[in-house]
Amino acid sequence: MTYAEAITELETLLAELQEVPADIDQLHARVARAEVLVASCRAKLRGVEEQLAELGKATEG
């Protein structure tokens, strides 16, 4: 899943949580899915930060 796809799904989940009252099982499933998506996005961002740091080191020396 791409970063953009994960963000789109997170936005959809957020909209659903704001609009539709859900039972506790649905709420739990949506929150669990959101946690997975957020973790994925954070990992991708950390990867980019690391790549940029390495690029910065390579161009300095």
C-alpha cells in the first residue's frame, strides 16, 4: 500500500467515525485498522528521513 493510499483510507475511516454511530465492535475494528495505517505511514516517513540524512551526509563529504 502506498503512503497516499494509506492516507486516503485513514481519511475515510475518520469520516466514518465522525458521521456514523457504530457499535463497539465496529469502532474497535476501525480504530485497529487506523493504528495499522498510522504505523505504516510513520515507517514510510522515517524511511524518507533516513534517506535524506544519508543523502545529506554523502553530499557534505
